[in-house]
Amino acid sequence: MTRPKACIPAAIALFFVAPFVAEFLLGNLTLKLLPALIVLEPMYGGGALIIREAVRGSNRGWPSIFVLGAAYTLIEEGFVDQSLFNPDYLQLHLHLLEPAWIPALGISAWWTLFMFNLHVFWSVAVSIALVEALAPLRATTPWLGRIGQSVAAVVYLLGCAAIGSFTVKKDHFLSSHAQFLWTGLLCAAMIVIAFLLPRSHPRTAQGTVPAPWLAGAIALIFGVFVLVVPPKWNWGAFAAMAALDLLFLGIVSVFSRRASWSPLHTFSLAAGGALAYGLHAFFETPAVGGSGAIARVGNTIFLALALSIIAIGAKRTLRHTSLAPVE
């Protein structure tokens, strides 16, 4: 069996789209900090590429992408940024670990779950789905050969090392040995689980599915709700977010098993999620890079760029839906 040819343009697009979605479309960083993409691309873009290539290369689907996205979250927030354990991340005085604090683990249940939401769904899954829609005929096949995948892995590791080094120098904070150990064990378990999940196979379940636009609207609504849950609700915030996650995953799991679920539905979920980020950004106070007019101008530009990607992806997916492979 011959390996499919490389699709370098799609791989490059994902390399740029992942950090754009993760930090700029979210509203975490402003237009003023756009040059920071150079620093963020290796970690975010390299991580998303590695996950996608590993899953598509092993003929697995979105469940494996989600689980590897969870492993990515543990690496970034547990080892690189250490925000899961740092009581004053980057000395921003945001009090991220106070809601739903678990003293025995030294973490916030709310912040930990919030990070899994942001990275698993948005940084990884939304970014991959948006770019796969730009190349629908190659949506479920690898884009890189072995050399390209090796380069992506090296770039990712270098990106993690660079950001991790900056974070430690900025904060002078190191998590405990136990926290590092358990984070590493959980990460390894996630990676193993991702490759124990069944390979992709044609959908056979019968039943109707919502229209693609409705699937997108559902993702938009759930996404906004997750983003606006007030941390001051403490354990209530954790419970509300967990309930939203379980309900959303349950709905998608039921419908995505049905034969009439199409690549356009998957793309619509990603589009809805991206729009949730883009709209929420207008009400977000950027972590760094200033606020006020510069932030809102950037939010407008970033949302317009996201809408352009969505429009192109929708057009290409509609054109090739009948030809696109089904997971």
C-alpha cells in the first residue's frame, strides 16, 4: 500500500492557525503582540501537527485527537507554563487557582478543567478541523512524511523548551516533584489510551442528524457558555462547566455515529467553536498586550480572518462532501 503524497500547504496552514486560534482569536493576546506568533507557533502549531499526523497516520479519528489533546494540555500547562500549579502565573495576579481549590493536589479544579476545554477543543480540535476543511480530499490522510513528522516533533520540543525557559525565568517557580511525576504519568496514560481506541470505520448507525448550521449553532452556544461561566461561582463554576462538557460530548457522540453525519457537520462544529472564541474576545480583558481600542481593533481583525477561513472551508467542504472519506 503506497503512502499518500505530502500536503505541505495544509501542514503549514495548521502550523499558523493553531496559535492564532489559541491566543489571538480568544482575545488573550492583542494585535500589538502579533509578532509573538513566531514564538508560539512551534509549540501550538507543532503540537497540533504531531497530534493530527499521529491520529490520521494510524487511521483513527476524533476521539483519539481529543485524548491526545488532553495529553497536550498536561504538557503545556503542567510542564511548560506550569499554570496548573503556579498560584501567580507570570506574576499577573489573576488568582487562577483560587476557585475550586484542592489543597492536597495544589490545583484548582475549575482552572484545570478550563484549560482542558481551551486546549482540547479549541487549540487542537477546532484548529485541526478548520484546516482539514481547507483540504477536504486529504482530511483523513497524513499530510507529512516521516521526515516532515520528525521535523515537526523537533520544532515542537524546541518551542516547549523556549517557552518553558522564559516562564521559569519570569516566575522563578517550579512545581513539586510529585506534581511533575503525576502529570507525566497522566500524560503517558493519555497517549497510550489514544492509540488503544478503535480505528476509524464507516458510520452505520441509523437516524436523523441536525442540519450542519444547527450543529454549528450548538457548538457556538455551548462554547460561549463555557467561556462565560464565572470563576467566582467556585465549585459551582466547575460543576457548570463539567455539565456543559458532558452534555455537549453526549450530543455529538450520539449524532456523529450516524451514517448521515457528514464532514460538513464536523466542520460546522469547529466553525461554531471558532466563532465563540471570536465573539467572546470582545468582552475579554487581554492577559498581556494592553486593552482598549487596540484590543478591539485586533478582535475585529482576528474575527474577520476567522470568518474568511470558515467561508473558504465551508465552500471547499460543500464542494467535496460527496467525495470526502467518512471516518
